[in-house]
Amino acid sequence: MRRYFVTGLLIWVPLVITIWVLSLVVGLMDQSLRLLPEAIHPKNLFGFDIPGVGTVLTLLMLFVTGVLGANILGQRLVIWWERLLARIPVVNSIYNSVKQVSDTLFAQNGQAFRKALLVQYPRQGLWTIAFLTGKPGESVAAHLPEEHISVFVPTTPNPTSGFFLMLPKSEAIELDISVDEALKYIISMGVVTPPERHSKTRNLFPDE
């Protein structure tokens, strides 16, 4: 009896959570319909709401923005827009902080959250998984005795919170697993183990 109940949970829980997360994402993206005149909203045109229309509109807006921002004219508009925001005191500080973080995380040539590491935390002898985020700034590195790296240690089972650490590069071991596999390992609290691979030593910063 208990085995059937657990089997049912294993089938339904991932499905329900997936549908719930997707519904939240689609509902949030559907808010972009507010940018359009109410006369052309699906509810006014067809008499009922059509979930997902705002999602398509959001994706289209992102694509068009990316195309425009990739050419010279679009880049000039972005520069003009950023200069305009720079004149607004509070908005300027928030925008610059968010932009700096997003540029670091989503840069194609960046190393942030591209590598999974094995580090000792919260004390020697205890090991956990961390993600490489970069190197300490020069003002900080000048006070460190040797070369250090910056890492993010996520918590379990919620990896969106965690701790920022700077530790010696020699004390971090790069794992031969993807970031997705490492996240599954963390979220499952060690139940879902990464696939077996032949371990090999790699440089944490291959461009060096």
C-alpha cells in the first residue's frame, strides 16, 4: 500500500510543480498585454482570455529588442537611454547595479556560473558544491596572500539563496559535471547523483 502511494507521489509531484511553475511564468509574461490597447486584447476580440498570448508577445519583444540592439543605431539608442537614466538619482543606482550583475551573468565569454566546484565549507573536512563566479577585485585581491577565486555556495533545497565566498584557488576542485547536473544534485539533497565520468584536471580560467 505504502509503495503504491509513494509511486503515485513520484509521478504527480514533479508534474504538478512543473505545471505550477509554468503557470506562474506564463501568467507573469502575459502581463505584457497591458502594453497594448484594450480594444485588441483577446478578451475583447474573442470574448475570453487566451493564456500564452502575452508570453508570445514578450518573447517577440525580446527578440526585436535584441535585433535592434545589435546594430549601430540600436546601440546608440541604448547609450542615449542609459545616459538619460543616469540623470535620475535613485533609478540610476538601481539600474546600474542590476545591469552590472546581468552583464556578468549572461555574458557569452564570462565564467560566472559556468563551472561547478567542490569546496570545503563551512569548515575543513566538510565538502559541498559551489559555482565559480569570477575573481576578487584588485582592491580585495591585494590583501589576500595568494590567488583567490569567488564562488557562490547555494543552500539546499533552495539554491536561489546561499553564501558568497572568496577562497584560495588551490583549494577548489573543478567537477566534471554540468551546472544543471550540479543543481539537481543540490536540490535533491544528494539523492539524484550526477552521471559517472572520467575525472580530469582543468584550468578554472581557461583564457589565462
